[in-house]
Amino acid sequence: MASFRQNALKDAASHEAGRFYMQSGPVSSYFGRNVFDLAKMRKYLSKPAYDAVRAAMTSSAKIDREVANEVATAMKTWALEMGATHYTHIFQPLTGSTAEKHEAFVTIKNGEAFENFSGSALVQQEPDASSFPSGGLRNTFEARGYSAWDPTSPVFLLDGTLCIPSAFVSYNGEALDMKVPSLKALEAIDKAATGVARLFDPKVSHVGVNLGLEQEYFLVDDALYHARPDLMLCERTVIGHTSAKDQQLSDHYFGAIPSRVAAFMQDFETEAYKLGIELKTRHNEVAPNQFECAPVFCEATRAIDQNMLLMIIMQKVAVKHHLKVIFHEKPFDGVNGSGKHCNWSLTTDTGVNLLSPGETPTKNLQFLSFYSCVLKAVANHDYLLMTSISNLNNSYRLGGNEAPPAVMSVFSGSTLSKVFDKIMDMDESPEETGTGSMDSVNMLKSLPEIFQDNTDRNRTSPFAFTGNRFEFRAAGSSCNAASAVYVLNSMVAESLNEFLAETEALLKAGESVQNAVLTTVRKFIASSRKVMFEGNGYSKEWEEEARRRGLRAVENVPDAYKVWLEDSTIKMFESVGVLSRSEVEARYEVLDETYVKKLQIESRVLGDICLNHVIPAAVAYENILVKNIRDGKVIFPDEYKVLCKSEIETYKKISGFVNALSSDVASMVEERKKANAVADMTERAKLYSTNVKGLMDKVRYSADHLEMLVDDELWPLPKYRELLSF
Ligand code: ADP
Ligand code: MG
């Protein structure tokens, strides 16, 4: 009888290339079709309602109930025309993914059916908060939580349902999600950055964050996926011997996209375009079966929401192609893992990218101000920033020779580094000329010209400047980007506030704008030296150098999480009004809890696979070997030890690994039990991260060796070479 694996392999082989979607007409003819965007609002709303929504989108003005009613009716009309039957508030709980509860539009009154959607239903829903992680926040009052419409992100249609991007808060208004701190951090950085930008241009009244999120992912045939309990339950393989050939030849990176994959890409891109997601690039990534797509950057909230939506539609579309998308950071040992690079920049409402060096010295001075604030923010909170992207998944990836190291640093490139050196060597107080007005730039002549330098790239840096933006490369592929971005925005907001306060103090003391700014820039750069690093982030030397500089590396994730409770962290979040102390504490608890639960699941799956798949297969092969040896002994009593040498040796090896495996699995279960008995979550997480994880590595070692020894015919799980065969 063919094994499950063999059937799966046959199924996978029969999954011919998927059909192209063949959307008729150019992308421009259907782009945004499924989004209730500004153009549709203009069509379906009265002028005052349209203006109110626009104001809410750009300046956090509140929408009153009357307008909400009109907007709800317009949304309903459009959604019904498009064939929708339900609506849902889609929110981003602390699980890291999205959540939705669908409500039907239809209402029956006096036996008559009609569609109903009121302003109050749009503005707020009341899903039960008790089943989402809250870090104890909801226990203080009731299980109730509210999801509230976020008008800054457009509503859209998915599978016949009107989806309303929403925030999720507890009964007494504490944030239970990623969106609330994300929106607050955007407000904080807007305010702080506007203050600094106005030193250079009083016309600036708003600064927004732009984000471009590159998404890496793996694709696996769904038949093979379903034959791997670990992929199904953990999104990652907990055992599996590396294939003889994987990425050594670098023949996958930027290689020709396999037709089957190209069909899938075309198909999900079509759906993405309909949802207004402007996907721009696609390519093969380094590891076999690994790919990447990237949209054009846009406003941060939209970018984050669209990325969450993109992950959903990719998975939905994959079904049609008999594929599974793996967003996990490290699904396969021995080959590269996946990231979600966050390309981050700041722009003014006057259209200036504040991280783009200009042609004139004053522009450069503005650029240097913002740049030095980012440097200082990272220097102040390097460990927090690194921890913001640290979790169980990413811990399998970071620090390997494929992803940024687990210690934070900023790469500026040779051009900028030279500029910094020059500035730092300059006279403490450049000559004063004129009144200090905006155009008195003579004394800045000594400020070097700065050119955008896109060729200077450093893939080993977790946080690299790439010409007109920073690229936070350490973020993991499966994360909600908000979790890293609101931390970054908050710390930069704090730094900008400090910059403005110091500069204003100098202005009050009679300094010119240029003098004052330059003095603060210098000070900020000087105090950021410890995180400025231009070399190879993967090297041993950097590890030592980083330690000398006092930069902490995330070596153990639960240990690192403690940085959330440090005074400097809480003070920072409170000072910019993003998270209160109790909200920070709650988040800390959820982080530990999630870490423990995920590792518990992985460890259980590993135990099950070993007991139900690996050991039975190994024993079946042992039985064949034993039979051979026994037969040999009967037929060739004097020579069987020589004739059956290989069988005897293989038997001994297998039996050694089987014994080790079963005793290590038992110890692993024991360690889990011990850890579970510890009430304190921090302590429990620590035990999981050390004792349980340590035994998981041991278990895997034996299982992977057995995979190499046991008859291929008997091996029940698809192997790496089969999973990664595109
Ligand atoms: P690379 O792999 O070379 O980094 P990609 O094209 O894969 O380049 O992705 C670059 C991402 O950075 C895209 O999403 C792009 O829109 C985004 N990006 C470009 N300029 C900016 C900017 N000023 N601010 C934010 N994101 C940007
Ligand atoms: Mg890229």
C-alpha cells in the first residue's frame, strides 16, 4: 500500500500549472474596484459627508453620528450593488493576525426582509474580547471589547463581505490591538516632526510616515503540506534533514519564475489590484521555493492594513493553485528564512521627503536634523527596537548568516559617514551671518553636498539607510508590521521632541536657526555613535565590537522582552502618548504568553511526529533488517556477520537513535510539565526558551539522522527535497 507521503507526492505531481487568471483588460481598468475609495465616496456621498470623511482621514477629526449614518448608507448601497451580503469589522488583535466577525445586512421585520446598516453599526461593534490575548487588561473590568471604525483606512469587499478596518479597545478604552498604538504613534510623530520641519519651512503643517513593505514567502504544494503535520500546525518543519542541494548554487535568487508560481502570482496580484494594493515587484528569493513581492510605498496605516490583507488574499488564491503560502520566518532549517522589510520615510504635506538629502545646504541641514533624530532614537532604544521584531518565529532566523544579527545598528553608507565626520570636525560655532533667516546659508558652505547614493547597500545591517529612506530589515515575514513600526515611530517622535526642545533653547539664547540646528545635530550624532556601524554585521568581530559598545543582543527572546518594562521604555511610550504603563505591561505579558504557547505547540507536534511517524518508520525498517540478519544466520551460520555487516551496523545506528529519540521525547514532555507548573509567565517563558527548546534540538538531531538511515520507501513525511522542489 502506498504511504501517505507517496500519495501526496503523486498528487503534487499531478498539480499541473494553474491557469492564468486572464482578467480582461489592463490592470488600470479594474484597479481599486473592490475598495470604497475616494472616487466612490464622491459618487455615493453628499459633499459635506465626503468632506467630513476626508478630514477624518487626514487630520484625525471626528465623524459625528449623522455623517456616520450617511456614510454607512453609502457603503451599504455600494456593497449591495457589488453583491455583498455581510459586513465585518476587521481588526488586528495582539495575536498578530487579523480577526473578523461577520454580520448579515439582512433584517426581517414583520415578515419582510430588507438590508440594514446604520451609522452606529459602522462606527462601533462589540465583539467578545475575552477570547483574545489582552495581558490581563480585560479582566480588570468586563470581557467586553469594542471594535471601532478607522476611517483612515478604506473599507473594501472580500468574499461578498464589506470589510471595515477597525481598532480594538477594552471596555475602558485601553488598546487591545496593534492599530491603536499604531495610530497614536503616527499622531505623535506627526506632531513632533512638524515642529522640527517648521524650523525650516513654516508652511509645513503635517508630517506623515510612508511605508513600503516587502513581503517574502515560501510556496509549498498543498498535498505535501497536508502530509506534514508540523507545517499544518506550526507553519514550520520541526524535523527534516536538509536536501543535498538547496541554495548553495545561488541559482534560485532572481531566477526564472516557475510557470506554476507565475500563474499564482498573476492571480493574487489581480485580486490585490482590485483591492487597491499597488504591487510593483515580484521575484524568486534566495531559498528554493522562496519568493518576494513588494508594493509601492504609501501612507503607513494603509501600507500596514494592505499588507495584512495581502497575506489573506495570497492564502485564499493559493488554494486554487493547490499551493500553500508559508509566511513563517523560518519554515525550513538550513535555508534562508523570510523577512518583511519595512522601508520607512517621513514626508511633509508640502511634498518633501524629510529623509531625502537635498541639493542645497539648508535642505541638507533639514535632512541632517531628521537623520540625526533617527540615529538618536535608535541609540536610545536599540534593544527595544530589536525586541519589537523578536518573537519565537524570528528567533529561528535572526543571527544566522542570512538575516540581520540580533543586535541593533544603523548603516548609513560611505557618503553619509563622510558627511558626519566632516560635520563633527567643524568649528563648534560656525560664523554667524545676517539675521539667521532661512536664506542666510553662507556659513553653511562648509557643509558638504550630499548626494543620494543608492549603490551603497549593506544587507547585513538590520537598519540601513538606502538613499531616501530607512530599511528595517530585521522584521519577520509573518508579523503585523505595526508592531515594529509603532515602536519605531514612537521612539523617533521622542527624539524629535528632544531635538526641538534643545534647538529652541538655543534659539531663545539668541543663536541663529542654522547655528542652533547644527549644534543639536552634532550633539545628536555624537551621542549616537554606538549604533553607527558600517561593517559586516554577520562577522564575529562585530559581535565582539557590539558587546564592547554596550549594545545588547537578543540572545534569549523572553529575556529580551523585559526591556518593555524598563523605565526608559515606559517613559518613552508615555511621553509621546502612545501606550500607558498598564498597556505596556499588558503587552509584555502577551508577548511571553504567546511565546510559551507557540513553543508548546511546536514541542507537542514534534513529540507526536516522533512517536507516530518517525519511530514507527524506523522500527519497521529495523524489522526488515532483523529479518535479513536472522535469515542470514540460518542460511550462512558461519559467515552471516560478514555478509550482513551493513544490516547489522545500520540496525545498531537506528536503534541508538530510536532509543535516544524516545527518551528525549519523554524528557521534553517532562520539561514541559515542569514549566507549565510555574505560575509566573516570565519564569515559564524562560524555562520553555531554555530547557524545552534545548530538548527539541536534541530530539530533532536524532529524527533527522533517522531520516537519512531509514528506507526512503518507508519514510512517512515529505522530505525537504520534495517540499522545496520548485
Ligand atoms: P529592494 O529589494 O532593493 O529594497 P524593492 O523594490 O523590493 O527594493 O522594495 C523597495 C520598497 O521600498 C518598495 O516597497 C518601495 O516602494 C519602497 N520605498 C521606496 N522609496 C520609499 C520611501 N521614500 N519611503 C518608503 N518606502 C519606500
Ligand atoms: Mg526587495
